[in-house]
Amino acid sequence: MTVASLRLTGHPDADELLTRDPNALLLGMVLDQQIPMEKAFFGPWAIAERMGGSLDIAEIAAAHPDTFSKLFAVPPAVHRFPGSMAWRVQAVCRVLVEQYGGNAANIWDGVEDGAELRRRVAAIPGFGDQKSAIFVALLGKQYDVTPRGWREAAGRYGEDGSRLSVADVVDEESLVLVRAAKKAAKAAAAAK
């Protein structure tokens, strides 16, 4: 697998963690809810730093919920909803440990096609239809996970040249375009 150097956070160390650690990428996507994308994807690095420098999925899964929630809430909080998102991250880590050997890459390794990939992603706690499609697009566009039919499984987020989601952010210019598309989508939804 050849992964491009991700540039999602504006923080070189956090981006490097996302680039080399599939678990960090998955947890960043988990956190990408009701906060700016950069903060969400910075979250795994912040968690790792607060845990002594490593993102240990088994340790997160086994941590006492109150202890892990407090780790999330230390200023600056990892997420604007530290309690519920700490719980969600732990739930995802438990799935990773119990079903995927503690490695998010096992979710996509060996998938036959994009539909299977999307089904596996959708089975992760907190991944609804839209988030699953975006993550499949992110994997295909920036993580070199391209099973047959991945673009179709990602829907409009998988379209070549789209600027709709984190899957399309590769630099400051693309970030501005993605933000504009999200703003327009929110305005259209509000007008309905």
C-alpha cells in the first residue's frame, strides 16, 4: 500500500500519524462530527500524546470509561462532546480489538469490492451511511485502498475531481473548496 502524505490537520506530527497509522485515520473519521475537520483528525494525535506517546487501541478499549472520558476533557478537549465521543472511540477500539486484531487496516485488507468495503465500514460504531461513503472515498483517494467498485460505493464522494469532503483535502486550496461546498450544502438544506 502506498499512502500519500496526508495533510488534514495543519499539524505535521498529527498528519504523519494519520499517514502511517490506519487506526489514527479511522479514529479521526470517528471524531469528525460537529467540529472542524482539522480538529477531528488532530484528535488521534492528541489522544496518543495524552496516553504517553502512542495510540494503543487495546489500552483505549480496556480503559475505564470515566478515566478515558477525563483524558478527552483535559483542556483543550479532544472534542466538544468529550464524554460521548470518548465512549464512541472506546466502542470503535473494542470492535478493532475483537474483530480486526487491533488494526483498522484489517477492515479493508482483502475486501473483494467496494460494496464489501462500505458494508464493513458501516458496521463500525458511529458510521452512518454518509460517513461510511466519505471514509470509503478517503481510503480510495488518499490511502490507496481501491478495490473494484470503490468509487461507486463511495457515491458522489468518490467522484474524481469532487471537492465535497475530507477525502478531497490535499492542500489549503482544496480545503477552501471543500468548506465552500459544505457551506452551500448546509444553506440548501436550511432553505428546504
